[in-house]
Amino acid sequence: MNPIAANDALVLVDVQIDFCPGGALAVPDGDAVVPLCNALARRFGTVVTTQDFHPAGHVSFASTHGQEPFSEMVVEYGTQVLWPDHCVAGTRGAEFHPDLDLNLVQAILRKGFRAEIDSYSGFVEADQQTSTGLAAYLRERGVRRIFVAGLALDFCVAWTALDARAAGFEVVVLEDACRAIDLGGSVQKARADFDTVGIVVARTRDIQQR
Ligand code: VGL
Ligand code: ZN
């Protein structure tokens, strides 16, 4: 892998209180990524982060439909996993982990803020049509390769990485700086999808500085 250069970006995904132990949709060991994300952020010229940010009554919440969390439901744009209420705008759970150094982050991209459309991806919402504008932002800054880390490997990290690849970027997922939810084989599926489209899976110690 080429060392980190000026046209590389780091995209940190959803390192938020609700995805960490004690949170509403806790990813096992999720807070372990925080020091790795901070260390990574110091090494990149372009650093952005996504923030899962839902209104109360969001389409992805099981409670909205009177269903059980972690069940599935067909909605307008396809099959949606129904989650516990999480990352509700204006609540503490939607905030970033307090130890994540936001001073190192240049742009915060909120997603999933439309009541009727979820967005695991930082690039394209779950209807597969609505762009968040992130690809254009990164392209405008000359970015060619994107390193992805954060939560959760098998959902928002995976969809963000896959859409980055679909948008024409080279993509590296830093697996030791991610943690997974692991629901019905989702980790295996994500890794197979990475392989299919040529996303590189690496560890933080494998990346060199130019
Ligand atoms: C996520 C489920 C629902 C994630 C966000 O950040 O991986 N997962 N919303
Ligand atoms: Zn969400």
C-alpha cells in the first residue's frame, strides 16, 4: 500500500455515544476505536467525520412501527433493519464520544436526518439516490483515496466504504479501528463485499507516512 499522501482522506464513521458501551445501540467494545481514530486523524491532511443524526420517530426505529428491535421491515426504498431508538438529534447519545478529538476534524457530515430515509452511508442515503454531497466535497479537495474507520464495521463503515468505492475513490478500511454489530452474518457479508469491489482491508500499523 502506498504511504499516506496529500490526496488521501480519513473518514471517521459514527464514533458517537449511542454506539459505544452504555449507549442505545452499543457496538461491543465500540469505544476502543477512539484512541486509534485520534492517532489516525493526526496523520491525514483531510479528516472528516459522519454523524448518525435521526429525528424522533425515524423510519429506522423499531418503536416507530411498534416492532421488535433488530427485526426487518420493507419500507419504500427496500428492506430496513429496525433499530432501537438511537442518535436522536439533540440528545446526548447523538453526540460524539467525549474523547474523540474533534479539533482534528475539518467537516462533520450528518446523515439519516430525514424522517423517511435512513442512511448508513456517508455518501448516498438508503433510497440509493439522495447524495449527501460528501463525494463532491472530497473530490473538490483533490482526494483520491479514502481511509475509513469507526462504527460499525458491518453497517455504516461498510456502506460508506462501498459507496466511496462506487464513487471512484480508492478505499482502505482500517479494521483494527472499527468494531462490528454482527447481525445475521453481516460481518462476513461486508468483508465479501469489500473483496468483490477491491476495497483494501488493512491495519493501522500497516500504513506508512510519506
Ligand atoms: C449504524 C445502525 C443504525 C452505524 C447507524 O453507525 O453502523 N448502524 N444506524
Ligand atoms: Zn442510525
